[in-house]
Amino acid sequence: MPTTKEGLQRLLDFFIYGMLRAAESLGNAPLFLRSVEEEGLRKFLLIDMPKFKASANAKEACEAYTKSIDEGGLFSTTDTTFTGDEDTVHAEIGDLCPYRRVCTMRHDERHPVHCIRAFALAEMLRIRLDADFDWKLERFGRPCRITLSRTRWG
Amino acid sequence: MTDVWARLEETIDELSRVSDIKSAAVVRRDGLVVTHTLPDGVDPKMVAAMTAAIVGTSEMATIQLAQGRFVRAIIESDEGKLLSLGAGDEALLVALVYDDANLGLVLLAMERAAKQVESILRDGAG
């Protein structure tokens, strides 16, 4: 195990950055990230987060999922807020996001910022609500703003 | 069922009726299925993810080899061919065709269908 919290964060940065660049060089980073989230969530939503009960309301489902992430000790989500309704969710994500450093690196290097939190939320909604949601990073900054909305072809 | 989805389904049904085409699908570039006529026993989710990977990798190879714009990917096998091409910024069109298919005819139908899909999605976004 990394000996410090900073070491753990650097390890995460190392793998996320490397995997994103590798996925891009092979041609499809969104496919890669969505698949990673789908496989991970199918395992952990059903095994390690059994208390998580999603509402049919997308905003409430996002809140419940995020709360379970926090309670599970994965990372702090106290600076994540949701507004919206059953069809559209607006999220604001602050400095505590564990992926922020990698996103900032990519932004500074003028690579597309693929919001891993947004991929995770969209996949969670697809698995738990059986509904496809598209996401958009409305703003990369402090806070980041993302919008998830029911796909028009669902 | 949304109007967009119904129109996409109509397009893919029509494409699947072309005589040399066994089945077809519209998939998202991130590997999710939109609609398909794939036969039982074929996992549409796998086909969608693989098609997105094939097209993504092919597009990147085309760029790296300085061969201009990617047009389509054709995978030939003993019992058929898998053809995939872009249908706008968001979607891909994929068709499974017979081994001895008239490719000219099939590609013509696919390109027409791809334009329809692009147009449907563009209208739906408005």
C-alpha cells in the first residue's frame, strides 16, 4: 500500500492518466471509460454497496449513490451537489474530487477532459434505472458542472 | 418510445431488408446499443462495444498512417462480412452481410442509412 495519502493519490493519478492516454492512442477513450465504469459498478454496486437503494428519480439516485460512495470511504463527496429532477440532473463537483488532478493535467495539456464522475453517474443510472443518460461537462473548473439528461433515443 | 428511437428503428429495419444484409444495428460511439436486428444468440451489447472499438481504432490508424479521412471498416471472415461506418458525430452503423454479398449495393444502402441516422439524430437534438 502507498505509505501516505499523497502517495495513494499519485498512484491513482499515474494509472488514470496512463490509461486515458493509452485508450486515446487506441482510438476510443469514452468507450474504454464507460466499459470500465460499467464493469466496476456491476461488481461493486451489487456486492460492496448493498445498502445503496436508487430511486426512480435520477436526481435522488445520484444523491443516494454519491452518499454511499462517501460512506463507503472511497472519497469525500461533501462538496458534490445535485439539482434537477427525474429526467435531468445538474451536478456541481468541488475540489475534493479524486480525479481533479488528472483532469487538470489533461486540461493544461489541451487534451479532452473526460469526467470520470460523470461516466460513473451515467452508468449507475443505466444499471439501476435501466435508462440511458447522456452527460455533458458544462464547465471544467471550481466547481466542475455536469449535466446528465435522458437520452433522446432511449 | 421516443420519436427519434422509432425513426431509427424504421431506418435499421429498412436496411436489414436489403437482400445481402443479414442484420444491422445503430450503436453509439461509446459502445451502447441504440437499435438492432441482430439474430438471437448474438449479444447486441458485445457487438456495439466491439464496433465502437473497431471504428475508433481504425480511425486512429488512418490518422497515424496519414491516409486522410476514415471511411469504413470491413472485416471479412469465412461466413460473412462485418461492415461499420460512422453515422454522424454520435453514432455508428454496423451491418452483418453474407460472404458472397454484392458489396457495392450493400455499401450504397449503408451510406444512405448512415445519412438518415445522422439526420434523425440532428433533428432530435434540436
